Amino acid sequence: MTNPAFEIQLLKEIHFDEVIALQREAFPPPFDETLLWSQSDLATHIGLFPEAQWVAIAENKIVGSCSNTLISEANYQRHSDWEATVGGYQIKTFDPNGTTLYGLDISVACAYRNQGIGRAFYECRKKLVIDRQLKRYATGCRLPDFSTSGFENVFEFLELVHMGRKSDRTLSPLLKYDLRIIGAHTNYMEDIESNNCAALLEWEPTLDEQKQNELMRGKLVP
Ligand SMILES: CC(C)(COP(=O)(O)OP(=O)(O)OC[C@H]1O[C@@H](n2cnc3c(N)ncnc32)[C@H](O)[C@@H]1OP(=O)(O)O)[C@@H](O)C(=O)NCCC(=O)NCCS
């Protein structure tokens, strides 16, 4: 039995080895291991956008990691594939004035799943969107149970997962975080289990959340 207590911290260089090991565990074959982060990728992420790279620590070890980039409105609105949207592992499309916090990765160690670590990372993502007054959080979500679902059409699969009549081990938890499915990409990235497809997901702060933030910053009189 594992201890459910965990803490979210900013990613630092001392965490890199453990984060890479965690990625191997969270994305096992047939996922292509050459697609996982390298030390140099993680160093680039914390160099460009340090406040949006997190780890979860429990029992003195890394049990979760979460990487993000910031992209421009025009880039986001193209809803292109992973490579074009984020600019590859070195996040070459990072835009410090971007409007969209874009999720690159979220991984939780198998023994620590279902204890709210994924949800805690999503709370960090949403808080960053509100604090930086961004338009939204968005991501392309892999669909590892699509290829064995018996469905050929990804939209049919998405509809059933959305209705809770089918489960997908990645999309189902993410839908619990109030993310909205805005579409699907049929050639998002090389991912055999997902038939290379991804669900395009979005979260926007409510007007209340934006107003609350402006009040806190003294920009609005209550
Ligand atoms: C997706 C992932 C990050 C979720 O992390 P987690 O810490 O286990 O998720 P949480 O504990 O926050 O669970 C959130 C909710 O989803 C539910 N859930 C978790 N796994 C589920 C599954 N396989 N099927 C259906 N629901 C699931 C939980 O019961 C919980 O529901 P609740 O809020 O009503 O209690 C984790 O499973 C993972 O690392 N997967 C492998 C890597 C991956 O695919 N990353 C995403 C790349 S796009």
C-alpha cells in the first residue's frame, strides 16, 4: 500500500533522471521510446518556461511529471499535429506572449495512479492560465484504447467515451478534469495504440474565475 500524500514542485535539473525513468514506465512499448524526453529537452523546457514544468513527489521520489509550453493564438487556431503545434521536443514554437498553455505531457507512476495526482497537475495548469490571464489550456490527448476498441472512426469512439459508455485509460481521466473535446486529429503523432489519433481538448476559465483574478490583482472594484 502506497502513501497517498504527495507534493507538487517545480521541475529541477536534479529530477531529470527520475522523470525520464517515469516516462518509460508511463509510456511503455509499443510507444516509441525515441519519442520520450531527453535531458536536453527537459533543460530547454525549464530554460524557456520554468513555471510550467512540475513534478509530483511522494515518499522522496518522483511519482509524476507534467510539461507544458505556451503557443500563439494563430498557432493554436491551426489545430495542427503535435510536431507543428509544439515545435518538437525542444518546443521551438514557444511564444512568451502566447495565449494558450499547451500540455506536452502528464505522467503518473502506475503505483500512484487514481490518487488525484493527475488532478493536482491539472489544478496547476488551470491556475497558471488564470494567473497569467491566458485564453485557455489545450492539449492533444492520446487514445491508447482506441486501436483495440473495434472502432475505425475516431469520432464514434470519442462520442462513446464522452458519454461514459466506453473507457479510455487516458481520455477518461482527463475528461474528469472538465476538459472539453473540441475535435480530433487523425494524424497527431506516431502512436500505434492510438492509431496516431488524438482528442483535441480545451479548458477556458469562466468569467467568474477571470473576475476573481482581476479582483485579487486590484484591477476591479468589488
Ligand atoms: C492519465 C493519468 C495522468 C491520470 O493520472 P491519475 O493521477 O491516475 O489520475 P487521477 O487520480 O487524478 O484520476 C482522475 C479521475 O479519473 C479516474 N480514472 C483514473 N484512471 C482511469 C481509467 N483508467 N479509466 C477511467 N477513469 C479513470 C479516477 O477515478 C478519477 O476520477 P474521480 O475524480 O471521479 O475520482 C495517468 O493514468 C497516466 O500517467 N497515464 C499514462 C500516461 C499518459 O497517457 N499520459 C497522457 C498523455 S496525453
